[in-house]
Amino acid sequence: MNPTNEHYYIADWALSGNRLNEIGDCLWYLNPFRPTCGSVFPSNGSGTFHTRLGEHCFYRPTEKYRDT
């Protein structure tokens, strides 16, 4: 992959502490390469599905996350 200026801008924006309201306190995201998102991620169940933006699924931590 060859990053463009847009990629660097997005990385700088995120590293500066900015957030998307739609994502909230999600800790994980992935592109499942299919039309649906799984209900948990990672496989140990420490994250639960929150929302999908474009091709990416976002997951919030569960109570199980504290034990990891």
C-alpha cells in the first residue's frame, strides 16, 4: 500500500485525539469482507458489535474485557 496525503491527514487527525461520534468508545474494528458483522470480536467475547461504517465493523468493550 502506498499512503497518500489523505491517509496521513486522517492518521494525524486521529492521533490528535479526534473521534467520530458514531464510533464512541469502540476499541476494535475490522473489515469482515462480507455484508454482515459478527456479534462479538475478538473471539474471546470481550467486544460486542456497536455499528458498521462503510465496510468496517466497530466493537465496544464488554465486562469480559476487564478480565483480559
